[in-house]
Amino acid sequence: MKKRCRWILSGCLVLLFSVVFGTGVEASKETALLHKEQAFSIMKKSAVVQPKLVGPISKKKIYDTLLPYFTKNYIEAFIKENFLETEKGLIRK
């Protein structure tokens, strides 16, 4: 009788752990998908904003425009790669 109770208890524990950990895996997949969707949304928004940076423009305006989407290091590299400094401000190459 004790062996049967142990087997039933062991089976219940295995079932409980599989449900708990299986749900955690599904939740992490949903979270990963959410992060992926957020990343694509940010990429789309930044792709729309970048072409609007034309004409003589200040560094501050570029930073203010791109900061929601990129890090300061990336923005600095973006400016160095894509803009020329003139007396009136930065212009696209």
C-alpha cells in the first residue's frame, strides 16, 4: 500500500512539474515574440525618421530625433558617416 501511494505521489509531482515548467517555456516564447515585434516596430519607425534629417541641421536636432531609437554611440557614428559639417550646420553627404 505504501509503494502504491509513493508511485501515485511521484506521478502527481511529475505531472505538476511538467505543467509548471511547460507553461514557463510557452510564456518565454510569447515574451520573445513580443520583443521581436517591438524590435521590428522600432526599426520601422527609425527607418521613417532617418530620411527626414536633411538640409542644414544641428547635432542637437539629430540627437533629439534619433535618441528614442538608437544609442548615443550609434548616433555619433551615424553622424560621422552620413553628414558633413558646414557653417550653416550639418548636411547629408
